[in-house]
Amino acid sequence: MDHEEKIARGVARGIARHEAARADAQARQLLGCLLLLAILVGGFILLVTYGG
């Protein structure tokens, strides 16, 4: 394996790691937003049910 192939494999590996980390961050952000939405909906239901 020559030097250029090693560099190309290293770059490809780095890009793959970056994409995986970005996908993990997006998944965490989505779950956080869904949790916040669930809390808000639950609060609204409680407000409508017991607040008036």
C-alpha cells in the first residue's frame, strides 16, 4: 500500500467518524425536542382538565 492510499483511507475514516457523530447529535436533538413537546402537551392537557 502506498502513501496516497493510506492518506485516502485515513480521510475516508475521518469523514465516516464525523458523519456518525453528526448523526448521533441529530438523534439526541430530536429526542430532546420530542421530550419537550411531550412535556408541553402533558402540561396543556393538565391545564385544560384541572385548570378551569
